[in-house]
Amino acid sequence: MNEIKQLQQKIGEVKEWLVKEFNGVRTGRATLSILDSIRVDSYGSKVPLVQVGNISMEDVRTIRITPWDTTQIQAIEKSITEVNLGVSTSSDDRGVRVSFPALTEETRATIVKLAKSKLEQAKVSLRGYRDETWQAIQVAEKGGLIPEDEKFRLKDEMEKVIKEAGTDMDELYSQKEKEILG
């Protein structure tokens, strides 16, 4: 039974990772979460963008970053450019403006492929965790810790948990695909 709880915990971590990855995938609209992975060189160390200034939406395709220290403007702009998110940046005396250009059909198709690859990475992790759990159940049965009928009950429960997780991840992908193509 402990193996199933561990599996559920690992599945939760994979889902969290997938949601984070999908949040970082660009759609036609500006989203603040796409900047979460950006780290800025600030006074000799790399810090998250949110720690160097205020980030806000100007409109549906523009994000404004207003640094607390205006000497950081160039470092912020450089960090965003280096990550290569497919956005354009411009700076003025108040901060940095990040503009999200409209997506072409070709770009949308590329982004959908990227999202699909993130989904596949998550599913590979699921399969690995399923295999680990099944091996742990078999070892427990061979060691006399659980009877054979319990082994098969746990296997059925494990398969059910994995199937539900796969369905949930497919739904996350479908939502992201609609956002991208929308």
C-alpha cells in the first residue's frame, strides 16, 4: 500500500512539472508566468526576475518590467533576450517592455510540437515510476510481506492510478493546444 502512496506523490510531482512547463510555453498572449524561468545577473549573482523589479501587464501582448534599481535595466533586457522566448524587448528610462508578436500558423505548429514533447517527457516519467512501483510490489510479494492476491490487487490499483494521471496530463495538453491554436 505504501508503494501506491509513493507513486501518487511522484505523479503529483510530474503533474506540477508539466504545468510549469506548459506555463512557460508561449501562446499568442502575454503571460507573466513565461518569465518565471528568467534569472538576472544582479550585483554578481543570478536572481529570479521577480526579485529585481515589478512585473505587470500593459496589454494582452505586452509586459512591463519596472526595476527597483534602474541600473538593472540593461541586465534585465539581456537576460530576457538570452532565453530566446520569441519575444521582442525594448527599454526606456522606466524599465523594459516585453512584446509578444502575433503567432503565425507555422510558429503555432512548432509550439504545439514543443508542448507535445513536454507531455511525452511527463509520460515517460510516469512509465518509469510505474515500473519502479511494480518491481517494489513484486519484491514485497517474494519477500513474504504481502500475499499473491494482494500483489495483483496492488497492480490493478497502480494501473488505475497511472491511467488517471495519463488522462489528466492529456487534458492539460488539450487545454494548452487550444490556447496556442486559439
